[in-house]
Amino acid sequence: MNLERLPNEEKLSLCRKYYLDVKRSALGLLLWTAVLTTWITIFQHFRAEWGEVGDYLSFTIPLGIP
Amino acid sequence: MVVVVATIKSVSFYTQNDGQRLIYTPFPEDTDTVGQRAVNSILNATIMITVIIVMTLVLVLLYKYRCYKVIQGWLFLSSLLLLFFFSYIYLKEVFKTYNVAMDYFTLAVIIWNFGVVGMMCIHWKGPLRLQQAYLIMISALMALVFIKYLPEWTAWLILAVISVYDLLAVLCPKGPLRILVETAQERNEPIFPALIYSSTMVWLVNMADTEWPKRNSTEAATAQQEDDGGFNPSWVNQQQHQLGPIQSTEDTRREIQQMPSALWCSSVFFRGREAGTRRLHFYSMLVGKASASGDWNTTLACFVAILIGLCLTLLLLAIFKKALPALPISIFFGLVFYFATDNLVQPFMDRLALHQFYI
């Protein structure tokens, strides 16, 4: 599919389709940022208090006193 | 290059010698006598080089007998391993050093995304910059792994021997790379995305250069002179992909041959900047080792040496208009500078600082 040879309307519809995808992707990004930020804040805050579960969930455990 | 240096700054984690060795280097280096150590490192280096040569030959054979599926599968697997496993280890070390807690969930998300996007970029389509970035990151990762697991003298020896081998393999008529390229030419095939040379999963795959000519083929034609100049760096880049981490030498080359000559305007420039991945890998290894054992002066000197070597190689390419391995010159310079700086300049500077004597 050569971009230059498409008639204008098809180009427009193509643009619209891609734009929708971009919008959906942006939505997904927002959603994921929200989810991850909440989870990370919760985790970092309560990690020490959760005791064993916190350690089990942790990938690296920092040294020192929390 | 900058990414390489940045990664190298954090190389400190990788310099801890925990006694673990790659299976390719079975001889330890903390032996008692210097002579023993030298012999061991020579043996190690020989083993590595033999492995590399065998890999190249296997690849050439596979290619000759049209076992494309094997090659593709191999590439796929190795890039998979690299993207996921090595980045996992890398992140682990980074987090440990900065004493940051990280949970498995977030880590899984990060690594999954990184890996999947990487696989897509390399083996499928993706924005060019992203592909380049990925290739750079992958070579840096590989270099780090090497630095960690290869004992000192072996690493230096390997660097030296690889350059020599590169020289031979490219310029001699019997060299495996030559055979590969010629076979490709005879068959007049479209570029094969990223060939792999090594049988171990440790080696990397590089698609950048393959994609490069494809994308650049639509650029405007340039003067004949520039074409030649453009042809060579890309050829060189392919040579860089010879062994180890990166691939696609043949591909890029074939592509170049297939394309009309008038296409290399921006590609000339880009080629100059976008070093072959394997070359990048070995450069970063060199600078990494320099930063690990020396201090800033040495690292800077090595960096400068590599850049100078790169420019010289490009120049030579333009003059000779043939395929030239870019590895030897830069690595040679790098090595010379490293050892010279380490042994001569450093004590000199220290003395000066000690006596507060400013030149």
C-alpha cells in the first residue's frame, strides 16, 4: 500500500483509524500509570509492616532500618 | 556511545569477582605465578576464539545449505534470552546497589514490557530510533556480562585476538564472512533478517543494520562519491556483526548490493554513527574494563582512542572502497591507550597532584 497513491478519502479514514488506536493506547497508558503508582505507593509504604508477606513479594530487600 | 558510557559507569556491580566463570573459560586466573596466569589466559582466549570461529563456520554452512528456519529460530531464541534474562539480572543489580525495594509484580511488568517491545522492534517492525536504542542496550548488556565473567587477562587477550581474527576473516579470500557474502550475492536474495553466528544463547542478535538500508533506500540519491563512502561504512558495519553479539552482516551487505547505488545520503551519516552492534559490544567491553580497573583518566583516554579509531576506519574505507573490519584499528588504539595511560600517565598525574605542581 503506497501512501501517495491512496485517494484522499481513504487516507482520511486510515488516519481516523490510527488516531483511534492512539487514543486507546493513551487511555491504556493512563490506566496503567494509575494502577502502578497506587500499587507501588502501597507496597513501599507497608512493606515493612507486612512482615513475611512483604518479604515474599520483594524482589530486592534494602539493608538498614526502614 | 553515550549510553555505553552511562552503562559503564554503573559497571561497578559487575566487577565483583565472585569466582564464577563462563564454561568457555575453564582456567582460573588467580594462580600463583605470573607465568601460570599468562598461560591460563592464553588458553582461555584460545578457547573463546575457537568457539567463535566454529560458530561462524556453522552459520556459514547453515546458510549455504539453506537451513533458514534453523537460523531464524536461533536468532529468535537468543534475542529472547537476552532481552528477558539479562535485563532481569541487570535490574536486580541496579536495585541492590541503590538499596531500593522492588516487588515482583512491578518488576514483572517492567521486564515484560521491555522484552516484548524489544522483540517486536528487532524482529518485526518498529520505529528506527527505538530499534537502534534497543540494539545499543543489548550490546551494553552483553558487554557487562562479559566484563563480569571473564577474568582480566583473558578479556584483554580476547579483544586483541578478535581484532586480528576480524582482519583475517574479512580480508582473506577464504574467510567465512566472505564466503557468506559471496553466496548471498550469487543467490541474489533479499536480506535475511539478522543472522546469528553463535550457537550459545549468550550471543546477541542485531537487526539494526538490516533495517537501516531498507529505510534509507528511499532517500534521495547522492553524488557518486558519497555512495562509495556510504557503501563502505555499512559494509563495515556488517563486518562488525561478524561474530558474537550481533548479526545481519550478510543481510546488510546483500541489501547494499541489491540497491541502486544512489541511496546513501543520510545513510552515510547514520552508518558512521550507528556502529555495528558487535563492534559496539566490543568497544563497550573495552571501555568497561578500563573503567573497572582504572579511574577516569584511563576511561576517557580509551573512549577518545576508540573514537579516533572509528574515524580512521571510516577514512580508510573511503580510500580503499573495500570492506574493512572496523574492529581492529579502534581496539588496537584502545588497548594501546589503556595500557599506556594506566602505566604512564596515571602515576605521573598522581605525583603532580601530590606535589601540587600545576603545568
